[in-house]
Amino acid sequence: MKQELNFAAHGLNGQINVPGDKSMTHRAIMLGSITPGKTQITHYLAAGDCWETILAFKHMGVNITATTNTLTIDGRSLNQLKNPRISLNMGNSGTSTRLLMGLLVKQPFEINFVGDASLSQRPLLRVTKPLELMGAKISTQKGHLPAKITPVSQLNGIQYRLPVASAQVKSALIFAALQAKSPSLIEEPIATRDHTERLLSQFGINLKRQGTIIEVIPQNQFQATKLNLPGDFSAAAFWLVAALITPKSHLILKDVGLNPTRTGLLRLLKRMGAKIIIKNYQNDYEPRGDLEVSSQCLHGIDVNAYDIPAAIDEIPLLVLAATQAKGVTKITGAQELRVKESDRIASVTRELNQLGAKITELPDGFLVYGQTPLHGNDSVTLNSEGDHRLAMMLTVAALITKGKVFLKNASVIEISYPSFFRDLKQLIV
């Protein structure tokens, strides 16, 4: 099934509250579920990926109730979780899969993980290998789902340097290390998003960090808490780029998470010449504020491996912005995009080139030749490939594309941003 993407936009104007942060929603649910007492999470993301995490804990005996804006979790300690007796279905959620493997690796019962076709193609060995070095027993299907955790009586501390910068792998190892017999040292090659560390502190667990090395002392004294999550920067990013490249646009994005390990796109857009104003900045356990942005001219830049971790989910949007910027943009060090929900290097290149963009696919990134008008050649059908972020990026591209544009499987957007099309229609003038 395909959806027409022609919205007759003559500018995007207004203000919007984007959904709660997806990464933080996953982690807050996990930590609340293993913390005795009542944890409340307001402004959570009520989307497909996060429901997979909720359902997993419900299968393990945790009582979680949801209203429109608040999750209430009656948590129980890790050693009080119940045997789910069925496979935990992760759907399309890589975050649920990798983090739960670390969190549940020492349960006294067998746990099986399954997922949809897309998730079952994504690599797991980067998580399972270091967990096995700690003493875990995990079997996979040639490094992919389905996977099985077999009970072990003890986990050992580990000194481990991640070969790839990955917040999901880091978080899984932190969760396991908290349950180990001895301390662990986890080193990142490049700093990645630190929501896990920040949220752990809200639950009474403090880690030590020196540079890119995190020391984890085994501990289990979690404290229930109340959390108000900021808006998801990755969701706000679609509107940032849409406003920048769609003429006659002016948007205000309210209460957006501004964690510096997540806002690499902001820094890259500013290097391209964008002026984005931050207002009402606050910094408690997570920085947040309002973003004001208008349509403006951009220029090409070079992006390398050190820029990627803080902008990994937004690189497809950066490529789109670069098609409208003066000059050439070169992006390297982004090979991690090949193992996302789709091969985002191949899919972004192919789909935007269908619209007349001039993009060359590199092994680890893109060469983008800028200020290229986009057009649909009377009628063009784009393919989301079941990738929610690709689908939303292509919808933004359609705002500045001449001719009719259709998108296959647009409903995949509900995985992370169920109100996306409703919000878009609200902003179109």
C-alpha cells in the first residue's frame, strides 16, 4: 500500500511539541520495571518500539499502566521477575533487543528473543560476544535473532573496549556489569549518547566516568522515581531540516531534548551555515529547550567518523539537507548506517536519486552534490523499506519535490512517531 506525499506546502509555520524521547522511554521503562516501588514517567513515547519493551516486562510480571501522557510502573527487583514462558517478541526494536539482553542475562530461567524480518537481519554478536566474556550463555541464529539466554549462576566483571561506538552495546554491558561479581571497565572509542548513565543516576545508581572509560561497580539499590521526559531530538530533527529547506518556513519546537551526545545534527547544520536559536534552556538530569528555525541557505561540509555517533540517526536528514546546500558535502565514517532498519547508505542514496538528487554512495557514507532541485518525473513511488526514519525523511523531501510523489509502507512511521502526519498537516500553510 502506498500513500501520496503531495501536501502543497508553501512553507511550514507554527509551533509543535514533538513526542517524548524514544531512547529515554525504553531505558526508563526498563529501569522502572526492575526498581521496587512506583515509578511514573510522563511525556513518554507511545509508539510501536516502546510498546515492545512494555509488553516484555508485562510478560515477566511487572504491572505497567498507561494513560495518554503517563506510564505508571509497579516495579520489582531483578530477582523477582517472573519466567515469561513465551518468547519475548521485540518487533522492530533493536534498542529493546540489545538492552534487554544485557539486563536479563542473569535471570534464573531461559529467555527467548524473536523479532520481525527486519530486526532478524540486524547483528547481535557485538552484544553477545562481550556478554559471553562475562560468563553469559547466549545462542543466536548465526549472529541474529532468534536468540536464547541460558541461565548462569554468576557474571564476572570485564575490561572491554567497544570495537564500534554504540550506545546500545554500551548500555547492555552496563546493565550486565551491575549484576557482576566484580567491577567492570567499559571503554568507548568515541563518546555515544549517555541516557543510560543519566537515568541510572535518577534511580540511585551512580557510575564513574573518566574520559571515554566507564567504571561500573556492581550494585542493586535502585530507587523509584518520577521522570518528565523531554521531546525526542530525533523527531524534532525532521522539522528542523524541513524548515531549513522549505521556503517561507518558521517553526518553534517546544521542550526538545538537547543532550550534547544526541545533538550532533545541530552542530553539523550550524557548520553548514544554519542559524538555529535555542530558547528556555534548562539542564537538570537531561538538558532541554525550545528550538527556533527558519528557511535559509546552507553550504556543503565534510563530515567524518568523529561527527557520526552524536548524529547517527539523523544522517539521512543531513544528506537531504546537503542536496539543497551549495557545493559538495562528503560524509564518511558512517558504516554503522548499513546495519540499521535498512541499509541506510544504499536506501537513502537510491531513493533521493529517484527524485533527481546527485548522490554517490561510498562504502562508509555519501558524496552529495548540492543545490539540486528535486522532481518527481510526473509520478514517482518511493520505498520506505520498512524503515521508519527513511520514511519520514522521504516525506520531508516530498515537501520540496515538484510532481507527484508516493511512498510505499508509510505506516511504518508509527514505530517511532505515530502523530507525524497529523503534526505535518498542522504546520503546512
